[in-house]
Amino acid sequence: MKERDYSISLLRIVAMFMIVGCHIASFLNNNIIAMILNVGVEIFLIISGYLYSNKVIINNKKFIVKRSKKIIKPLIVTTLMYIVFAILTKKIINIKAIPFLLCNFQGLNFLISAIKVPQIEGLSHTWFLTVIVLCYLLLILVKELEHRYEYKYSLRGTVLLILALVGLDLLFIPLGIQLGYFLTFFVGYILGKVELKITNKMYLLSTLIMISSLGIRLLGRHFFDGTIFYANIIAIFTQILLALWFFFSVKWFISKFIFFDMVSKSDIVKILDSYSFYIYLTHYMFIVGTLSVKGFINGTFLQLIAIVIFTIFSAIIVKFIDSIVF
């Protein structure tokens, strides 16, 4: 039996805090910090691809039903809770968006710009859940192809495969189709396949690449902000590189320092990891939209405290209901 990879739990927590931090930075109008932290989704995608790289899918139908249920069930609970909160506070919401959320179609417009999907602003961040379910569907196809052609991953073949995926993504961007999220997922998948050992030299190289990508991102933002070139090419690819650096960093620090290894195995990490998905689901409704704390509470400090308290309270509720509902 393969030994548990404790770095994944720590990475999930890092990704969750980065997503929440990004949204809070935007709430505080600190766009630079928001831009740097806006990499949590890519970390989640890399983790997901990595985790499924060496898992065998015995029954495709059972696999996709089980994975979809694990994602959509708490999404439905969160959506219903949002509706209840809106009713109790006498707030107006976009009811046209509710069917899309309940079917997990709310993220289709993030993938195909021609598709217009109505949104509930405080739940618009859940577009990621649409993407990850589609990644699982593609995963089934990839697993079938690997089995049929007995494909073996080599370093050279991996580099060529990633370049092919990048080329495919660039090909579809002018058509308004964003494949960068699928690219990110399968970069993580390939990393798991090649079982890459993160040496000191490799980590140093990844750090230099990360610093360079941040420089490119800042320059791109300055000269090309508001363009397709910046949003769909510079932003997406620099975020993938930054997410990879965080992935390498957590694994490298755990392998090199006993303190980080102990932290990754601690009870607090286990607890935070078990709540990370629910915190991700619930936090945004209190930052933007009709349920934003700005509409109830005055003063930035008190608003931030309220966001934390309401998020924890809501995450506990959603997790509890999710655990007792079939």
C-alpha cells in the first residue's frame, strides 16, 4: 500500500487560504496582493491531477458519479443556505442562476466565452467545480487511452506532451475557448506519473522560473491589462508556473525540514484539510454580492472579523449537512 502523502493536505490548505486571501485582498482593493494570491485554483487543479495519476478506475460510471456527488452535494447545500440567508435578510438574488448552480453548470462561461450563464455573485467563484468535474471526465478518457496503447511516461515524452497541450490551448484561445484549466490538471497528472524527485537544484531552478514569471506577469499587467493576450495567455501560464512552484515548495520543505514534516502530520492540518473545501464554498458570499458584510457592518476591521466568523460558522453547517445527507 502506497504511503500517504502528507504534503497534499498542506497544499490543499495553502490553496484554500490563497483563494480566500485573494478575495479579501480584492475586498480591500489591494490588486497586487490579489494578483499574487490568485493561484489557489491552479494549486487545487495540480493536486487533483497528481492524486489521480496512478489510481486505477475500475468502473467509469461509478467513478464519475461518486466524484460528482462529492462535489455537487455540498454545492447544492451551500446554494440553498445562500437562498435562506437571502430570504432572512430580505435580499434579492438572481433566481435564474439557481438551476445552473444545482446542476453544476455555473462555470461553463469561464470555459467558453460565447456561453452566457447567469450568476449569483456571492457564489460565482464555484465555477471551479464545473471545471473539475469536466477534468474527471477527461481523466476517464486518458486512462482508457493509456490502457489501450500501454503508454509509458518518459521525461522526453512528458515534455513533448506538455508542449502539445500548451499548443492546443493556444490554438483554442482565439475561439474564446479556455483550455488552460485542463492543462493545469494534466500537468499535475503527469507530475504524478513521472514521480519527479525535487532536488535542491530543481527547486532553485523552479524558484528562478517563479520569480521570472512574476516579473512577466507584472509587466504584462502594466502593458496589456484588459486584453485577451494578458487574460488568457500571460495570466493563465504565469499562474500555472506559480502554482507549480508552490507545489514544489511544500514538497521540498517537508522533505528537508523536520518541522514542516511534523506540521504536515499535525492534528490542526488534518482539521483544516477536512474543512478546506467547505471554507472555499462559503467564504465568498460574505465578501461580495447581496450578502456581503459591507451591507451590514461598518468599518473594515469589523467587516474582516465578520467574514471570518460567518465563514467558519457556514462551513461547519455545510460540512455537517453534507455528512448526514445521502
